Amino acid sequence: MTKFKAENLLAVIAGGSRGLGKSLAIELAKRGAHVLLLARGKDTLESAKEEVSAHRKSSTQVVDTIAADLTDPVAVGIRGVNQVFQLKTSYLHIVTYYQVKKALNEYGTVPDLVFCVAGGSNPSQIGFLAELGPKGLTSCLESNYYSAVFITQVCLQMWIQNPQPKRTRHVVFVASSAAFVGLPGYIAYTPPKAAVRAFADTLRQEILLYGGKDMYQVHAAYPGTFITESFLAEQTTKPELTKMMEGSNFSDSEIIAKTQTSLTIAKKILLGLDRGHFSITSDWESALILNNMRGPSPRDNVILDLLLALAVFLVWPFVRRDFDRKTRKYGREHHGPLNSGPFSEV
């Protein structure tokens, strides 16, 4: 793959107001990119804009924001949805129709770099299936999957309409190592992350319809656990079984001391892009389970990847059995609470 370049290019970051999205924006600003941050909250966007602007390589770089619900195709501006949604949406949604696409067009420069970082999880989306309410399940799917799909579709349409054969354009999906292994308690979170992985795999081939591999490149990052405000908030309601399996059954201070920061993950993602990798991991554990579940994804280092696949092929059956044992044990000890979830949630 072509090496990654950011200087003087416009980078759109979906979910750029906090956490990993903001950290990526800071690192891209350091590399000389113009940055457009997309998220729902206006206040957090303005705060992020100030912070990112302080790290610009040059004062001529533009850092801007658009507040929009990226899970809503009307707000994002997907072509052809007006007739479908007009009768089902509020006046406010109709007013914001094509909001994001219009703003992108007004820049006069088609985005070259798209980072789909929006998503994550919150306490209402963490727990066992028998306990979760419908809203936790649906909102997790929307925030992690549709927020990536819709903004990618808008930018892809713009790329097709404004081809640049001598320029490489990138779309980067930030999924999670949870896309490769299911842990009890993440039943709402792992399926959309696996869907993002499948979406990236499919788009990588489909995008070849519109140009060679040097025109458009798709990447998927699968970071392991890293510290954010939302992760620490999850810890207050996360099942102990989940904490044991992911290695977070410690105090917040211990977790912070032992766990990577979002800035560290951002730097590793950009390093993976510099190397032209399709699949980007943040640690050896993530690399191992990636190679246990790679499937049709292309390999970036054939020999190393095959060695890792062999290693995890030998080790993973024992890990899986250990997870099964812990799950059965936890079920025996805590069977009562599993039968009384918040089914009244809407």
C-alpha cells in the first residue's frame, strides 16, 4: 500500500470531540493536516477545537467542527433519503438535511482522510443479554456501526464525483479487538464492532470499482483496552466476569497506571497507516486474536502473520476453555440476578 500522508490534506474525524477521536485529531494536526471534527455535542466540539488548534504545525491549518447526529442519514446527508424520511422526521431534521455534505462541499476541498471513530459504549450498553434493555442494544449498534457507514458513504460519493488519480485517499475504521472475541457482558458491543470489520473488508474490495489501490485505501484499527472517560464510567456497572476476562478487575488508579492512553493508541494507528497496513493492532494480544480470526482480510506481513496464527491456533483452545469455565462458574454463583433485567426500558 502507498505510504500515508496528511500534510495539507483535509481529515474528517467522525467522533472527534473526545477520547481517541480527539487524540487522532491532535496527532494529525501535528502532521500538518486540516481537521474537521464531527460529533453531536457543540460544547465538547468547541473545547476539542481549541485543544487541537493548539497542536497545529502551521497557523494556516484549518480546524473546524460540525455538530450532527452521525447515526441519522438525514443529518449526514445521504443522497436519496429525503423522500423516504421526510414524512417521518421532525422539522429540525429536515432543516439539517444535507448538513454535513453541504459543509464538506463548502470547503472547496474534498476530504482525503476519513476517520470513523464515533461509538464506544456506555453503562446502559454493558451487561448480559438477559439484563439489557432494547434501547441499550439498538443505540450501541447505531453509534458504532451506522455512524461509520453513513459518513463513509457521503465521502465515497464525493470521491467518485471528484476523482484524483494522483492522490491517495484513505478511510480508517476504528473497531476494537472485541471484533475478534466475544466476552460475556459485551453482547451489545461486540456485534457492531464485528460488523465494522466486515464492512471494512467488503469496502476494501468494493472501492476498487472506482480506482486502483493507489487511489483509495481502506484500513481497520483494532485497539485493545485503553483509558477514556467512558471506559472508567463503564467500570461502575460492568459485570465482574467481564472485568476478570478483560483484565480490568482493579481499582481505577491501577487501571490507569497499567493501561494505554488514547494518545498512545492514536500514535499506533498512524504508525500502522505509515506502514500501509490494512489491519492495525495496538498490542501483541490484539495481534494474536486478529490472526485467529483474520478470515478474508489481507495479510500485511505474511511470514509473521502465519507464525502468529500458528501460535494462537495452539493456545486459543485453552483460553476459550478457561473463558467457558469462568462463565459457567459465574453463572452458578450469580444465577439469580440474571433473571431480573430492566425489561421495562424503552
